[in-house]
Amino acid sequence: MDSIHLKEQFEEKLGAGGDIRTYFAPGRVNLIGEHTDYNGGHVFPCALTLGIYGAARRREDRVIRFFSGNFTKAGIVETSLDDLVPSKEAGWTNYPKGIVWTLKKRGFEIETGFDFMIWGNIPNGSGLSSSAALEVLTGLMLKDLYGFDSLTMQDLAVIGQYSENNYNGMNCGIMDQFASAMGKENCAIFLDTATLAYEYAPIILKDARIVITNSKVKHSLVSSAYNDRRRECEEALSDLQKVVKINSLGDLNEEEFEAHKDAVQSDVCRRRAKHAVYENQRTIHAVDALKAGNIEEFGRLIDASHVSLRDDYEVSCPEIDTLVDLAHEIPGTIGSRITGGGFGGCTVSIVKNESIPEFIEKVGAAYKEKVGHEAEFYVVDAGEGAHILA
């Protein structure tokens, strides 16, 4: 969607006039490094060309009006700057409200309300971080509309994470918001979540592409189970800190973990910690492999990531495991794994160009036969981070 069409839609729903500005923030896919971002490890996501578009203008009163082109039946949702309390009834608007709330806590006072329309092409519930994209989009919009020039894009990522943790109650790490805010075309971001040091690594896959497969399944336990995993990792860290000097699980390599793992009292917490440690090391090795042009090793590490997420971290599900198994029946599949928080959502696969039509056809047909509904496929490129539309 371009800026002109966005403005036309905005005026149709929220009225003409005023200084209407337009924005875009992407979703993300994480190539490797899952559930490491809140464990002080590394991640390797890229922004997508799929995302959320927004149009907004300032008001003279304290009213806020929201409209989503994806949830048109909800109509215009109206609230005010004096009602920034999260509620189930507020639905998707809790995410932009949370950003206003977080900015206020940080001393960025918004004195007048705004009208805000969004439309996104990230599949709902797919695990491609529509919530993070919406948070970053809102942050960018408010920075631009209200002249908060001191805020950097990295600041917007941190604000988005804080909002999701403390306003929306999802105890996520920094990766999703960072990828949406800081993405770069044709690159993934090698991010150390402990320090926020990062570098861009070109995605050079020779004769292959990234294929995202949406299982079209989202199990309801995702939020509670995500928070459970974080708590289990914190318990493991606490036990390990009694025998080794570390600040996070990401401080350990495989050998160090194996030497001290018996300090973790709970078998479940030990397996969660094992995943966090080994996945962090896999991510570091995967980036090295990609830089060296060793796509086969990159794929092997992606495969190992899925096994760990399935067996040690236990965040996969039968539908996702089916997609991964079917992917490996296609000779041109270099690697395939679950991506995102888990319990549904998407897989990310590296597939040779010549095999992509066969991959989509055969995996799609077999998945429908086994599961009973269709999957969706997206052949994607790494895109830019959030930006103002010209």
C-alpha cells in the first residue's frame, strides 16, 4: 500500500483535513536464535517486506481515535489520553495505548490526542511479530507527530519491548521490536541481546531463498507458556549462579554448561537452560557459516535448532513438526525449523530456488492431507526497518 492510498483510506474512515502522515513498520522472521533474547544470548532476525502501514494526524483535544483496516467490524475505537488502562475490550488498541503510556513514563508528554489508522499484511497469529511491528509503528508515528527528535530507532525498540512487558503483560525479549525498528534491506541483524551490540550480515544464499510456511495454527497457551519458559530459565540461571560466575545463560558455552548443569535442580529447567546455551552457540556459528558462504552448515544448524526447540524447550506442536518433516522430504530443502514464540505460527526454511515450486506444491498438499487445513507460503526477502513513507 502506498502513501496516497493510505491517506485516501484514512480520510474515508476518519475524515478529511489536517496534516496526515504515513508510516510503515515491518514484521520479522528469525533465521536462528530462538528464545535466546531474554537469556542474554544472540539472535539473527531480519525485517520483512510484510508489515503494518499507518496513517495519523494530531488532534486539538485529548481524544484518540483508532481504526484498523483488518478489523473493520470493530469500527472506530475511541478513547482518550486520560484513559490509558489496558483492557480486554480494547483489543489491538492496547498496543498503541501502551506506547503512549510508556512514553509518558519516560517524560515524553503527549498533550493532544490523535487519529490513527492501520492496515497490515502480516498474517494474524502467524508468529511474524505483528504486535512488535505495531508498537514500533506507533513509536515512530508519535516521534514524528510530536517532535520527539531525541528518540532513536533503537530507543523505539526498547520502548516497544517495555510496553509489551509492562502494559500488555507479555514477558518478551528485545528481538522482535529491534528487528522491526532496525531492519536493513537484504541483511539480517546479528544482535547480542545482553549488550544490544549488533552488526548487519548480508543474506547471501547463493541459489536459495527464505520460505516461510504458516501452519495457520495458534494454540491458546502461547502467552502463558512463553512466560513459563522465561521463569524456568530464570530458575536455572539462579541455580547455576551458585557454582559459576555468570550474568545470563548466554555467558556459557556448551562445555561450560555441561560441566555445571547438575547444579540445576529441576530436570525441566535444566533442559530449558540447555536449549538457551546451545541455541546461542548455534546462532554464533550460523552467522560465521553464512559469512563463509557455507549454506549447508547454516542449514544444518537451523535443523538442530528445531530439534532443540521441540525436545528441550518444548515449544513446537504436531502441526509445526509435520511441516518441518515434510520440508525435509523435498531434496532442495537446506534447513527448516519453527520460528517465533512457538505452539503454532510459522516455520522458516532455506530452499533452493529450483525446488521452491515443488516445496510449495508437495508440502502444501501433504500438510492439508495430514492436518486437515491448508498452509500458506511466503517466499520472502529481508526489507527495511520502520520508516516514514514518502
